[in-house]
Amino acid sequence: MQLKRGGLAATLGALAGALLGSSTAAAQSEAAPANAYDQTASETGSVVADTALLIYQEDDHRVRAVETAASLTWNAASGMVVSGKFTYDSLTGATPNGAIRSRYPQTFVPPRKTRFIGGGLGTNPDTHTGASGRYTTAPNQLPVDKGFKDHREAYDLGATLPLADGLKLSVGGAASSETDFTSYSARASLAKELWGKNTTLSLGFNYERDSVRPFIGVPRALSYMGDRIVGQARVKQIASMVAGITQVLSPGWLVQLNYSYGDSRGYHTDPYKIFTLVDVDTGDPFYYIYEKRPNRRERSSIYAATKFALGSAVTDASARWYHDSWGINAMTYALSEHAPVGRAGYVEPGLRFYRQTAARFFAPYLGIDVPTPPFVSADSRLSRFHAWTFSLKAGAHLTAHLEWYGAAERYVQEGLRFDRSAPGVLARTDLFSGTRSTSLISGLRYTWH
């Protein structure tokens, strides 16, 4: 569903991408391998088949995702690399709808469905329950839509071609389809190795086109909950670039610096999210409106990382600064330690910290006497919060060709829960709808030499 784009889908992609189709190779020593993982990530003349299963579960019986992925990579002797990947995931559970908790039961209704008949609009009442249907939340409970259910299929093809000595061109494309969402993207990048391959310069571009077709139709932004829809689909287009440099400082130490910029235009509003207007005396919900976000978002970030190898142990540290035109500033710090276990395995504990400011138009609620601003959202992903991720990865060569790997992650998000200056009962109401989750990954990788 559209509501998970940029949030859950990005999380799943990062988790699976960290293992599937990748390796533990980093800054390697020139000494003879003492561990099975002291080898390059892409050995020329090899074919690598990879398959993995990911399970993602949010606390309090919220969203659960089960994802399977399979990839095949051919590393030709000429230096050309061709890869393909297929991903399928299913999602079930409950997801916050943007409304605040209340001491009274709350009933939420979808907009009146319409259909185009002879160039005009005709009513088509929605009698379906669950996601996009009518549902009621018990007193003092976070309003969640328990009918959240969807599945996704994604395909990715890519190739890296050596153009000249030390110069490589990478191209690729991806497609993703959900019940109410489709996405297509194309990418291209150039990488140039200089000075004995100790320095690598890279420049890449990506274009993506997303189309959302909400089950409920497209509601009129800022209109009352239950109002008639104004369309059936909306489009967003994203263009982005990244420029980077990687420098080898010694046989066991490298550093990396990247700058990225993205510009997305079109429909950014989440059609499933609503916003609460409250009574300014009691703090009780008065009525609900559909959220609205700007139709353009510019993003920029600077990423710095270093990898340092001491024998077979590799320390990986990184920092990322992020800013966007919606007013969000964020910092991410990550640290992991790759440690060998015998001659066949490894473990890799990791820690990640993330902190962001709120978007300019974020608010958990507004008073009924406050003029409605042009943009407003109560989505916790746009709020001010910080989060910790604790991870443990492991892997082992079962045979000369077969490798097992796995990972476990715990994500803990914290934000502003209580506002003592809020009116009435809201001063004692938990206003934060962020999440905590656990992820597990297990996979097998087979290599033909």
C-alpha cells in the first residue's frame, strides 16, 4: 500500500540489500587469507546465486512483512557484471491512520467511492471493511487500520561494462508492483579508477516514476473524512544523482565520501492518512480531515564512511547528514565490527543511531479554532524523533561453494509522547505513534567458479 512507501519499503530494501547479493569483503589485507571471508566480493569468472527470506514484525501486532528474494550475478572474466533480482513480499497487520488517541471510541469511514460514467461522476458506495473501509478504535487506543494487507513483486536488472582501462559504466532498471502502487526506475553511473586503482571517482543518475491508485480513490486533501473522492490515481516523478570518491589510504584502510541530490515532483500525500482537529477546551477529537503534503520535495545528503582492516577483523564506521525542502534535517551514525570465527565463519555486531527534526507542516493535531494551514500531516515519519538499531549478522561457508548467512535487527524509535501544554485530556494523552520492530534474515549463497 502507498502508506508504507518511503518508510517500510525502504526499511525492507535496506535490510535485504545489506546481505542479499553483497559480501563481507571490505578493506582487505594483502596477506594470505586466514579466514574464508578474506576474499573479494566479485570474483571474475564466477556465477553467484543468492536467495534469502526476511521477516519483519512491528510491536503491538502492527505491520508484519514476509519477504523472499532471489538474485543471480555473473562476473565475466572480461570484467563485465550482469545481475538480476526478484523480490516478493506480503504485508499484513495494523497501521496508524494519523488520528490521535481519544477517551471515546472513534469510528473512521472511507470517502464515498465514485466512478466515471459518461464523463460524469456517479456514486459507488464502499461496503468493504478492513483497509480503506469503515472501522472503529476502542477508547485510549492508537487508531490503526487493522485491515492493512498487501503484496509486492519487484524486479531488478543491471549490468556493469568496462569501457576502457579503469573506466566502467553501470546501467540498470527496476519495476515494482503492489495492489495500489506501481514504480518504474532506470539508472546509470560511471566509475573511474585512478592512480593504481587507489582512487575511484563515481557519478550516477536515477529516474523513478511512481503511480498510486488508492483502494479508496484519491480523497480531496483537507476535506472532511468521508467526503467524495476526486480521482482514481496520481503520479510522482523522482530524479536523483550521486557523486562520490573512494580512496585507499593503505592496504587495510579506505575512506569514502558521497554527495547526493534528489528532486521529486507530483503526488506526495498519503491518501490513507487523516488528521485530527480537536475541541480547544476538552482536547477531544472534533472531526477529521485528509492530510496534504507539498507536491515537491528536494533532498540532499552527504555520506562519509571508513573501513579499516586489522587482519581479518574489519571496522566499518559511517555518518550521513540529510536535509530536505520540507524542513527535515537528519543525522545518521553507524558502526559495525566484522570478526572472523574460525576459518569458515564470521559475526558482525552493529549499532546505528538516527535523529531527525520535524517537517514544517507536521503536527499531531490542531485546534478547531486554528485556520487550517495549506499543508498538514500527523504522520510520525515526519515528526521529530530518534531511533536506535541494534544488529547482529553472521555467516559461514558450509562447503567450498555454499555459504549461509543471517542477521537479526532490533529497531527502537522514540519521539515526543506527551505535551503538557495541550488542551484538556490531550495533556495526558500519548501523542507519538512511532514504531518498534524486529527483523530476521536468513539466506544461502552458491558460487560457481
